[in-house]
Amino acid sequence: MFELRPIEPDAIPRALAKAERYRLLAEPREAESICRDILAVEPTNHEALVCLILALTDLFDALRVAAPEVRPLIEKLGGEFERRYYAGIVDERWGKALLEAGYEPAVVYDFLRSAMTHYDAAQTIAPDTNDDAALRWNACVRMIERCRLTLPPPDTADEPADSFGDDVPVT
């Protein structure tokens, strides 16, 4: 089989720029490949980890990559803010992908609410002048409202029928 060729450490800034460019060109597989090459040389490179996480979440459309494949990368990020923020990104983008794939609105709602929980936690520890988590929170709220996403009503099959035969609930 073929062997991967390592890149030089001095080439990392240029490679990062290329990976970002490929993401902007909607070519996430190319960005993913470059990020993995960078991480082979510098396993803790923050920019490469973030770009890889985002490139993989770009592949959530058509369910080519699933959220559980991306979550382990989040733990490699250096700070708690970044871990919470990108955990929110993963859940938000996964929810959007499921919505596009026709999943039940309640499933999508659960992922968006999970993302909002992560964003809320990130916002409390965000650096000054960094409102990224608040912006993502707001995007989730707007999607929930725009798509009218809600939890399903509680299952009423287990509730006892009232003895009066009318619509008045038993208290």
C-alpha cells in the first residue's frame, strides 16, 4: 500500500491556510486531509484541530460523517471554553443535518437544545468581547422557532381514562 508523506513543520502555516481555503470552497475532505497531515507533525496544533472539527461537521450533510466520529477530537482542544463551544457546534450541525435528512423534529430539537446547553456553559467562561457562544445560541433559538421544533407531547397511552366519558381531565 502507499505511505503518507510527512509535511515539514515550517510548512504548517501555509498548510493551515490551504485547509481553510478548501473549507471555504466546500471541499471538506481536502481540508480534513490537510489537517490530519498537520496533526501528524503537531498533534496539539489548535488551529488544525478546530479546522478538522469544522471540516468533519461540514460532512454531516448527507450523513457522510456522524457526530460520534467528531466528538473525541473536542477533548483534544486546550481550553474549557473551546471544548464547550465546539461541542455545541457539533450538536448544532448534527441537528441541522438530521433535519435535512428528514428525521423527527423532536430528535432535531434535542440536539439543538444540547448545543444550547454547551453554548450557555461556554458563554459563562468566554473571554471578554467574545460573544461567539451567544451568537450560536441565538442561531439555535431562531432555527427552533423557524422550523417550529418542539418535543413531542407526552405519551397519553398510559394515562387512566376518566370515568365521566367527556373531555374534562381527571384531577
